[in-house]
Amino acid sequence: MFKKRRERRLAELHEELGRALRDPDVAVRARAAGTAAEGAEAAWALRELAAAVAREPWTDDFHETVVDGFCAALRRDDGVRQRVEGIVAAHLDDPEGFLRAWTGFVEEIGGPPALREVGEDIQDDMRERLTYLRGQGWTPQGLDGVGRPGDFQRDLAFDFAVMLASLVVRRNEPLPAEDAERLRGRARALLAEALPLAPGSKERTDILVGLARAADGESWSERAQVGLLIDEALGLCADADADRSTLGVELLSDLLLFHDTLRYGPVRLTLDRLVAGRPGPRVLAEVLRCYDELQMHRPLDQPPYSLFLEALRHPDAEVRGAAADGLNPMAAGSPVEGEAVEGLVGLLDHDDKTAVRVAAARALAGLDCAEERNAGAVADALQRHADSPVPALRAVSFRDALARNIPDAYDRLLHELASPDAHWGFVAACLFAAEDDGLRLPDDIRPRVLERLERLAGSGWTDRCAEPDGYPAPDDLAEMLSRLRERLRADAS
């Protein structure tokens, strides 16, 4: 009798939790998952929680969702926990193998079917997460040395692995057919509207940027939306009509700029094909920007060094600027590092377009040279422009002086911040050095800098000195000022 009563109560609990795990309120789902992990029958809990994780829509921040309960359920049984730890430890350098093993395990416990195809995009996503897990203590030996099971730090590292694996699988699901067709139709309508407009015009750019940013970052399907739009862009790039091909590479460039880099292989092949066709300046500039985005995401095999070096001498300023941007970090430590530095220094010193000179300066300032003579040439070139009449060049020169501990760097900073129209690059350089490099201003300098920042904040500087092209906008400048002032006050305490 008592056994039947327990079975009935357990069945009622399972029914109640099953409903709650499908509740539209994320907090209700999360509480139900926690209860299931602790009180439900173990096999039922694993099956239902695996299914709930696969339905969970909010993947941007998976914490405090059903995945927390799933982690707890997996840790509840030593054998299951050891199985999961073994999967992670055995595949820290093998994203495809990890995804196959992980989704196979989830299928075993009653969750969704294992992945049959593990494409390049999902592998890239998982590769980044596995690198992060190494930083949390995961090694090929598992979590040895990160406490014992039940210790907070070890459980946290375990939970991170489960959370990130679940996140990657969910983020990389394809769009449902109806949603895909709706997005494709909207994209094609906007592209048809943009096609007759002049390449590079504000009207055309507004349409393409709006389309590129259309993917809903609050949705689990953001990556699938971006992937579909990249496919549309690649289709246009392959069009025999030059106008349509130009439109495609413009959209591709915006998509790679605003989102994760997807379709890495097909994008690289498309760029190589476009270059082989000897494109005009507009297409070439966008192709260079696309190569740069690929390089930033994952270093290119056989980088197109000669293309970028030749583009530094191109008659079109947009092409020269794009080439300068792309050589950082592509040229660092490469066989063409010296030639790249020489070309960038030449642009900085002699180009007749200010935007190109600024692009060259920023590339030089960010170039982590492997050869000492190249690093010296970079330092000398930037120092030559410490008193440039171009504020943006002075700001880049200051950023480099700050990084190299040049003695007069703080005097230059105080002088620049005394101007009511101080260039935002000086504020950004200080903030970057403070937050990323741990810079602490000297005690006799800090209050004077802070006083000047306070004056800028109260003078309308954020509206007056925002960049006309949109970045940094007034809100961006206000955030820079706020964060830097907060950091300097903290350093003083």
C-alpha cells in the first residue's frame, strides 16, 4: 500500500513538474527544473530536463533557466557525472568529436536525437567554448585539481561545461522552414529596393545596415538568421550581373561586421573568386574588410598578404584605408611584417587623405611586431605625429606613448583634456589602458585628469564631439566618460 502511495505521489509530482517545465514564464520553468533535479526520479528528471533545455528560448544568458536544474541532475548521480566529465576531458581540442559525443549522450538519456551533421559554424562556436573551459580548470585529465565533487569551484566548472554545450547546440539549430521563408522574402524585398541605389550612398547603406542588423539578438535563432542572410549575400556575390554582385559583397561586409563570423569556408572561397576577377575599388574595399573579419575570427590559411600590400598603393582612398585596417593583426609576426610596417608608415607620413592616415596610425599602434627593428620603426613613426594638427593622429600617438611609458605622455594628456573639444581618442586610450592593461595614473596626475573629465561631462562635450558617422555617438562618449571617471575614483580610494 505504501509503495503504491509513493508511486502515485511521484506520478503526480512528475505530471505537475512536466506542466511547469513548459510554462511560458522562465522563472517558473527554472524553479520546476530545480525541483525535478532534487526530488523527481533520476531517469525521469534527466529525460525531461534534457528535453526542456532543448526547448529553452533564452540562450543569450542561459544561467537561471532550466539548464541549472539539468546541471544539478547530471551531478546527482556519480556515474552520470563521471560520464559527462569524461566526454569533456576527451574532446577539449576536438569540437566535432565533443558535439557528437555530447549529443549522443543526451539522446541516450532521452533527450533530442544526436547531431548527424556537425558543420563548420557549430564547430567554430564550440571551439571557442572549449577554449573557455580550459580557463575554468578543464584538462585532458578532467577536473583533477579543481576540488572534489560537491565543492563549489568544481561544480561550477562542471556546470559551465554543460551550460555551454547546451547553448551551442541550441544556438546552431536551423530556422523552421516557415520562419526561414519569411526572413528570406523580407531580405530579397529590401535588396531589390537597394539595388538601383548608388553603391556606397547613404540611402543604400541604410537599407543594407538595417537588413544586416535585422537578426534578433534576443532570440535563440539569431545565428540561424545571420547564416541565412549570409547565404543570400553569397548568392548575390556569385551573380554574373556586376551590380548584383556588388550589392552582395556590401551586405556580406556588413553581416560580418555586426555578427559572429559564419560560413567561414564558403565566405573565403567567395572572396578569393571575387579577387581573381580584378574587382573595382568599391568591391575591392569591401573584400578587404571581409578578409579582415575572417582573420579576426580565425587566422586565415595562406593570408592574401600581397593583395593587402598592393592595396596600400591603390589610387582609391577607401581601398587604401581598408588595406591599412586589415594589416593589423594580419601582418604581425608574418613574413611581410617589415614590408607592412614600411607601407603603413608611408601612408601615415604622406597620404593626402586624413582618414587613410588615421587608419594607418591605428594599424601601426595595434601591430604587435615580432621584430625589434619593426617595433622601433612603428614607435618612431607614431612619435613623429605627437604634435600633428590632426587630433585623431595625436590621440593614436598618445595611446602608443602611454603603452610605452613615454615620459611626456601625461603632460600631453592634460594638455589635450584642457580643450573643451578634446578628441574622444584620448579618453578611449586612458579607458583601454586602465581596464585592459591595469594602468594606474600617478597620484599627482589622477586628480587633475579627473577634474578635466568632470568639466567635459558638464559642458555638453558628449553631444558636441561625437563623430558624425555614428561612432562614437553621444551615448558612447557618455559611457566612456562615466567608466573612466569611476575607474579613477576607485584607484584613488
